[in-house]
Amino acid sequence: MAQFLIHRLWPSLLVLGLMSFVAYSLIGLMPGDPVDLMITADPKITSEDAARLRQLYGLDKPIVERYGNWLMAALNGDFGYSRLFAKPVMEALKPALANTVLLLGLSFALALAIALPAGIIAATRPYSKLDYAVNAFAFAGISVPSFWLGLMLIVVFAVLLGVLPAGGTGELGKGGVWENLKYLVLPVATLTIASVGGHARYMRAAMIETLRQDYIRTARAIGAGETRVVLHHALRNALIPVVTIIALDFGNLFSGALITETIFSWPGMGRLIYDSVMGNDFNLALVALLLATLLTLVGNFLADVAYVALDPRISFREVER
């Protein structure tokens, strides 16, 4: 186990380091910088003042040198200052991260709770009416654009029926539980419907492939019940490719869903990254993007651990290879 952790740690750190340099370089090469925005906001700033400001912020140095200075400060726990929020980056990041974890965490858990059982049931009754119904719902969820779905939910439940708010967030400590949770209903429903179809299709395909294997026929031949065959023998092996897809979606929990958050005015990571990039808030955009990269790597690591838990034939040494 220790060798596995060490083996996975170094490539992950290397990927994170490369991503930090690439993201820093791309953001730094964008047209305009904070000083340009200051000049636009205050025409009285002279060229000499602009030059002094660029020297103060280190913007007059080569991008490699600027990256090195930022990296050394980041390793010491200083991620810089957010220009848009006028506060340290981590303080500006925490509220948006908490909102995104709440929104996407609920939708992710709900989508899996619906998709996995639906895929299993459809696979055990292939080409039946139930299977066609699950497939139809899955294709509809995959095909419908999330922005259109969100707008339709707003029109029906907020405008016509008036039972749910069209957007915004609740205020902690004010009102009851429902007064805060009702703001989550429509965005969570939008994200859940948009993602449940893909997971259901993956689960169905994996289960159908597994149920065709020889050891499943053997289990049935020796008298094992259908429930035991499906849940004990087939499910664990069928989950292995599905876990890979779930791990890839893990990073999305923290990078946010820009379109859904914009439609419902939800202050999450998606909007934060977009606003920071458009506002040339280099420090905030960089740290937010790196956080999404880090948690995607964490998701891949957890997927490797899940492989070992699901299939006893797989060991940590085999995963290392």
C-alpha cells in the first residue's frame, strides 16, 4: 500500500506542476492585465504610474520568472490576493467552493442513486418495455441541453406555478430548512436529469456485458438465485468500468457547472472561474483551476482503490503497473 501511494504521488505532483505552469502561462498571455484595467478605470494614470504599477506587481518580468515567484509563494501557503474580491484568494474561494460542493454533490449523489439501479434493472430485462423506457429517458436526458432544461423548469415551477424560486441562494440562519433548500430544487433537478442518462447507459452496457460471461452461466447452472447472480457475481465486476466514469466526473464537483450556475444565479465555482478569467484576476483563476485539477487526480486515485475493493483479483501492485 505504501509503495502504491508513493508510486501514484509523484506522477500526480508532476501533472499538477505542469498544469500550474500551463495555466499560469495561458492566463499571463491573455490580452490585458490588472494595470490595463486600472488605466481604463482611471484615465488620470500616466504612463510613468503604469510602469511603476507593473514593476510593483512584477508584470514587467518574464513569465517564467513570474511563475517561479508565484510557485515559491504558493508552496509557503501564500496564493496571492484576489483583485475582484479585494481579499486573499483562499478567502474568496471558500464560499463558492462550499456552494458548488452542495449543489453538485447533491445532484451527483441523486443521479447515481437513480442511474445505477435503473441501469441494472434494464440490463436484467434487455429489450423489454422497461428497458426501452429506461433507454428513452436516458437518451432524452443526454440530448436535452442543460440551459434549455433549466429555463423550462424556471418557466413551469417559478413563473407558471410559482412554487419555487427562479434563482439565487438562501441565507443561513434565516427562515426554516425549506426556505433554504427550495433554492436548490431546480438547479439540482437540472443537473441530475442531465447526468443520470449517461450513467444509466454505462451501467446497463457494463451489466449486459458481464451477464454474458461464462462464470455467470456457471453460477446459474449450479443453482444460484437470480438476485445473487446479479448483485453478488455480476455487479461488482460491472462496476469497474463505471467507476472510471464516476472518477472522471469527480473533478466536476469542484469546478462547477457554469451554465446551470449562471441560469439560476448560483454563486459557485463555475461562475467564479469565469468571472476571474474575464476580470483578469490571475491569482483567483489560477488557484481555482488548479483545485479542479487536484481533485480530478484525487478522483482517479480513489478509482484505483475502488478497483481493488470491487475485484479481489486486482492488487495494488497490479494497479501500479
